[in-house]
Amino acid sequence: MLSVSGSGGQGSRGLVDHLRHDEALCPPILLGEPPAHHAGNDGTGDDCDEHPGSPGRWSLPPAERTAGADRAARVLVLAAHADDETWGCGGSIAKWTASGAAVRVVVVTRPQNDNDARTRRQEFYTACAYLGADPQVQTCAVDGYVSRAVTETIELLDRVRAQFAPTVILAPCASYHSDHRALREIAIALARPHRYDGSLLFYQAGFEKQDDGPCVYVDITGTRQVKFKALLCYESQ
């Protein structure tokens, strides 16, 4: 459990010390194709070249546009569980919203217990208030069972996508959690070429290894404390 009582507690101090100063955002690699992004001559990857023949939509946007500098961005963040969005890309969300970009975060599962669901929903709303994002809970599945509601979740999120018109979609990377894996595949379906021409990027929902290819590492030094405060909203976790 994360405690918000007392700003100087050992638990709080340990958590903020553990937070990285950057967040990894990675594009999908589809059908075994080489990644759509090459490292630059200096190895930093800042040139963000596209792989010849690969669709431009899968290439990484320049790092300075990925988070925090594009006021016209409309970012749709998909989270399997309330708190995934904050752990995985809370600093990037805060950078986007601070720049004036619109960010909507959608959680797609609910706890089986109604009391837990109400608590988690309130924590989610409070965390998103810190991040400056618009929170929505759009569930077709209980926690742990997204894979049993793939069609329904795609249909629901497709309506969200059409209404919100995002220029960037963020979703969890492949991981050990079945809900994260299922939502990753759902995000790829949402980003099919005839329906969406923006960017699709994956974030790490926790401490799991990112295996979706080359990444942009977003510097969140300026929003790290905001991410920390948002994480502390999840007292039940």
C-alpha cells in the first residue's frame, strides 16, 4: 500500500528514489519487419530515421515531439488497470498536458469486488487530476480477463478513438501479465491503417522488460515529482 500521510515517510522517500528520470516509449514491430527506427551515428537514436519500405506511421516521432513539446497532440493512453498509466508513462503524460496537449486515459478492466472497483476508480480520477489528464473507465472485462473480451473491448475503444481523434496512442508493452498482452494486441487493431494514421507507442506498465524494439527515452526530470504524487493516490495498491 502507498501511504499519502506524511510527506517524509520512509515508504514515500523510497518510492520517489526508485523512480527513473526517464520513461521508455517504443513502437511496435509487426510481422517480423526490421524496426522503423535506427540509431543515429552517435548511437543515440535521435535521428529517428524510418526503415526503407516500412510505413512511416510506425516510426518514432522525434524525441522532442514525443512528450511535452507538441501542443497540438491528442494522446490516448490505454491502461489495463488503474495505476498502469502512472507507473508506465505518468511523467510523459504530465509533460504533454503541461504543454497544452489533450490527454485522455482509459482503463479497460474493473476489480471483481464492487467496493474495490469504487475505490480504484476514485484513486484513478485523483491520479489523473495530478497528471492533468481526462480519466475514463470503459470496461468490458474484470481484472485478469481482457483476453476473454477482446472483440467487445476493440469495439468500445474504437468508438473512443473515433470520438477523441488521437494523434498518439499509448498502450502497455508485451509483458508477463495477460491483460497487458491482450491490450497491446487490441491497440494494434485500433491502429489499423484504414482507420488511424497517428503514432502507436508502447510503455512499460511496471518494472517489466520492454521488448517492443528501439525506444525513445523521454526525460521526465521536470515531471518526476508529479508522477510521484500521482502514484501516491493509489493507496489500495
